[in-house]
Amino acid sequence: LQILQAFEELSQCGTKDEGFLLDKFCDAYSLVFILFNSLGLAFKFAEMEYVAKVGNLVEASKRFATLENIVDVDIGNGTVKKQKSPSRDLRRVRQGLDLVRALFEQFLSSKDYSLRNAASTAYAQVLHRITHGR
């Protein structure tokens, strides 16, 4: 319920003039690591990666007010694809959330309720998009 409320709050901000506030974004996305944690050891690497990237964005929120600020600065500096750039961290956080979403969708839609099968399918879906730029 807390995760749902955080994302509902996040959806309410982000007007054209204001932009998406980075601190609100970090608050909402920091709650998602609980889902990774509940998936057990098989997702430990994904959890650690996700937590690290959200932590980097929390640090970036001390310098940048909005998500748009991050992207604008990284585009201007040519650092969008550089390791440790805030915009790259932003993309990796989104990918982590995509993985969790796909996993739960697969798990809930399967008839055998196999976490292993759901995880394999979710990884294939998300990683395929990442490696093929979609």
C-alpha cells in the first residue's frame, strides 16, 4: 500500500512548468527495493544494483531539483551513457522497475505459479529490450 501511495503521489507531480521532482522520485523508487528483497537470493544482484542506483540519485537530488535537470545537464556534458552519470542511473532504475513489473506480471499470469519460470521470462523480456534498444 505504501508503494502504491508513493507512486500515486509521484504521478500527481510533474507539471510542465515544475518537472518531476527528483526527491519525490527517489522516495517512491526507494520503496521498490522491498520487492527485490522479497524475491530471495536469485535477485540479490539486481537488488544491490537497484539500491546503489537509487542511492546515487538521492545524492544527485542534492544538486538537481528535477529529472529534467539531470537529463539536460548530462546531454549538455555528453555524459548520458557514461558510468555513474545520473541519467544513466535513472535509466538503470527504470530498468530495475521494469524487471520487477515483468516478473510479477508473469508470475500472476502463469497457471503453475513458478517463480523460476516467471523470472526467466521476465529477464528475457527486459534484457531483450535493453540489448536491442527498445
